[in-house]
Amino acid sequence: MPQHPLRLPGFRLLFLGRTVSTLGDAVVPAALAIAITRATGSSGALALVLGCAMVPRLLLLPFGGVVGDRLNPRLVALTTDLLRAATQLLVGLELLGGRPSLAHIAVAEAIGGAASAFAMPTTSPLVTGTVPGEHRLRANALLGSATSAARLGGPALAGVLVYTAGPGWAFVLDGVSFLLSAALLTRITVAHVPAGSRSLRRDLAEGWSEVRSRDWYWTSLIAHGVWNGASAVALTLGPLIAATRLGGDGAWVAITQAGAVGLLLGSLIAGRVRPRRPVLVGNLALALYGLPLLALAVPAPAPVTVTAYGVAMAGLGFLNPVWETVVQQDFPARVLARVTSYDWLLSLAAAPLGYVLAPLAADAWGSRVPLLAAAALVTAVCAGTAAVPGVRRLGADRDAPAPAAVEQPPVRVNS
């Protein structure tokens, strides 16, 4: 009987560290929004802080991929965990002091965003360096399930902390979670073959060349980017539709919670099944996101919309570990971090476009038009990858990842 990934000491420590730090991170968004709003009374100030974290992350992601391939990913992840621990603890202390400085918080979030650009590409190399190939689907599904569970419980924990002890303690908790993750990383040995030291330009070009050389990969990245843009449309327009047409704010809470449950269930399903054409099946699962967009556009009754969103997010939960496993198997280890960084870059860059365009289109033509357009686009593009020869062939002519008994997001969808 195959050995369970959690019986592997390296992966067990990695899993624990990632679970703890993900839970800490899941607490922060709600706490940050409340803290900045309380301190400034301005939504513009919150946008500024979020932008300070996002911009350096986007700009530095390709360089993070180069560093992740040149250096041992354990060292990179350990360093970035310590840096992010420092920034979150700084923000927490600012808030607990009672007189938070917007400039200090913005700078801290910018440093944390830059650190995350180097941290995110290390996840796949850490898995491949601690888990043999035949166990990676289950390992990725376990990590995905932990992430989904954190997203499900994080907002509730944030609410308890914010309204009992104050938002500053949410950042302290996140900082401590990164310190614990760093401590666990010190005990892990990660197999790593350095990519070699060459010019930065050549390293970036080599990673991009690997991306372009596989039609199944770059076409899927386009589909995943469209998914993120469509998701941004739903997240921008959905809350107002729920509040005014579906019964109030509680309807949106139910929709988002159904999404978190669906994400978790999809991750668990991915650990059990053995798709013969994994990328094709995963992309078709992503096409399900057209359902909640259509439900919001009509709008359908609240129970229908809640169900549709849960089903759509189950599709994402299924795709993520399957996608991670295929990428880890198909790309050479020496370029894995760079390839992953381009994946993250496209995924993260697509979402702001949806956030900007959705309200503009809704003001001009009403919310139904951008929702229907997003539904048609995400369904056509994700399902349309079936026309790509590499997507159809990948896995069909070789053994698919081994099935698992049980047990995802950045598609890093956010592919």
C-alpha cells in the first residue's frame, strides 16, 4: 500500500508550517480592512495599502522564480517567512499602540508583498524536494485541503479577534504563524539541484521559453487568468446584488461560505480521483464558474446562487492540486520556480483588471451586462482549451498520477 505523504518527515513538517501560516494569512484581510477603515475612515487609504502590497509582488515575481531555482527553496522560504513575520508583527504593534501610522503600515505591507513574490514560487520546489513523484498528487491535495479549510475558518477567527481583542492581534497571530513556519523549515532537508549561476536575463528567458514550449501550459494559463478576471467581476458586483435582490448581506455571506466549502470538497475529491487527462478535466471544471455569474446576472433565487457558487469553487478546488502535480511532473526541477512564478504573475495580474472594469461596465450598462459577459468568456475560454492538442493529449498516453485514499489556492487562482 502506498506510503501516506504525512509519513514522510520532511513533508509532514512542511504541511504543518504551511497550514499554520495559511491560517494566519486568512485572518489578515478582514482585520486589515477594519483596522484601516477605523484609523482613517477612508476606502482610498485601504486601496493604497492593498496596492502597496500588490505592486511589488507583481513586479518581483519573475525574479522570485529565478532566485527559487538558483538557491535552495528551503532557504528562500525560511528567509521570506522571517521577513513577513517581522512586517506583520510591526503592523500589529502599530495597531495595538493605538496611534497607527498609515505610512508605516503601507511600507510594512510593501515589504511583505515583495517577500511574498519570492516565497510563492518556492511551494512546488518544496513539494518536489520532499515528496517522491508517486505521492505528489495526494501531497498537493493535502496542502490544498489545508488551504481551503483555513479560508473557511480564517474570517470567523478574524471576527473573534477583531471584536474581542482588536485587529492588531490578528496581525500578531499572522506574524507568529510565520515564525512557527520558519522554525519548522529549519528542520527540513530539501533535495535541490541548483539551476546554475548565469545572467538574470538568460534565466528569465529560459523560464519563459519553458512556458512557451508547452501548448497545454500557456493556453491553460490564459484560461486561468480569465477565470481570475471573471472571479473579480463576481466579487465586485456580487455583494450589492446579494444585498438588494437576494435578501440582504446574509445572502452574500452564505455565497462566500458555500464557496469555501466547495473549495475544500474539490480538494478532497482531487485526492481520490485519477483523471486520465488531468489538465483537460481540470480546465473543464473551471468552466463551471459561469454558473454563479449567470445566477447573479438573472438574478436567480438565493439558494440557487449559493449552490452554483459552491459547485464552481469545487471545480477550482479540484483543479489546483491536479494542476500542481502535472506541472511538477512535466517541468524539469531546475526551472520549476521560474515556471511557477509566471503562473502566479498572470493569475494575480488578471484580477485587478476585473476589479477595475466591472464597476465601470455596471455604471454604463447595468450589472447584468458585465456578469453575462464574464460568464460567457470564462466558460468559452476554459472549455475551449479542449481544442488544444497538448491539453487533450497530456496524460492520455502515460499513467496519470496515482490515486489517493483521501485528502488544494494561487489555477493558481488565486492557476
